[in-house]
Amino acid sequence: MPDQLKRAQKRHIVSFEPGDYLFKQHEMTRDLYILKKGTVRIFKMEGAVEIDLDTVGPGNVVGEVASIDGGPRTASGVALEPCEALVIPAAEFQSILTSVPQWFQKIAMILVQRLREVDARISRSIEGERTNHIAAIISLLAFTEHCVSCPEGFVIDRKTIEHQIIDLLDIPLGEITSSLERLHKLNYLRLERSGVILSSRESLDGLAEKVFHATTTAPAT
């Protein structure tokens, strides 16, 4: 281990409580973290969807991508339990990199470039995901005779929703179920065995508007 890294470790030991962020997606912070205690959840947001990437524990290094290439954070890291980490500032880490062979530096940059390419592919994939479109269909059904009042707000028969989505989007039932579960997890609706419960008829309007806006503003091809 380079002497520079040993000195850095002695100077930058920090603690995090559950729920504390080590770093957040899109930030321009570039510090690197070496976990000594606890676990950290690594995830990214694509729209309203959380994508879990990893859960790391003691001995693991996180935040290395931004530390190496100076770009924005591609994901967030949040403590799941009390954690301790050695924080290596970006400037010190870059100084450490200059002390290693050129071939190692080139390999590190290649790996980082590939990680960012994978990140871009994930983003493009999520953009093609149909949860917002499903939300838009449910939002329209909320103003039809299929939607009736209930003690929790309004309920729509689940089979009716599934049939309408299959007819309009021509997607498999498994994808519909996954999207409904995602909307349930994000508290846009409550998913029951036989019905979908909305707190109000406007519960999904925000997601629906994204779809309608994209449709009306898309350039002609």
C-alpha cells in the first residue's frame, strides 16, 4: 500500500448513521470511500424508479468511478446501518494514481469508461419501460364507470385494468404486474388481489401527463 494512502486513511475516518448518504447520484463530489464497518446500499434513480445495484460491506471501495474520471456520480450510496469509512479526497486519490504504473492508470480509465457505458444503457432501457404508460391508462380509467368509490378512495377492478393495458399496449401480463407492483411501492396506488385502489381520481395524473406531453411534443418522423 502506498505511503500516501496510509497517511490519507489516518486523516479521514468518518461515521454515517442509517439513512445518511455517502454520496448522491449526479453530484460532482469525487471522494472515494473505503468501508471499515457497516453496509451501504448502492442504487440509482431513473425517473421515479429506484434500481438497486449492490449492497457492500467492510473492505469494499465505493465512489471510485467519479474519483478516477472526475465525472458526476452515477449512483447514490446510503448507509443501511451505522458505518465507518475511510474517506480519500479526490485530490489525494489522484496523487496516489500518479504513483502507480501508466498501464494500471490506463486499465482503470478503461474500466470506468465501460461502467459509464453500462450506466447509459440502463438509462436508455428504463426510458423504454412502460410504467408511465400503464399509469396513464389507469388515470383514464379513473374517470370512467369502471372506477367506483370505496372507504380508501376509489377502486378499479384489476382484471379490467389488465385487459385494457393488454389491448392498448400489447405487453405480457408479467410486465403489467411488475409495473403495478412498482407503482404500489412508490405509493401511487395500493395493489390488492382483485383491485387497484387510488387515494383520489387524480393520483396518477403526474405520471400520465409525462406520457401525454411526450406524445404531443414528439417530432414527426
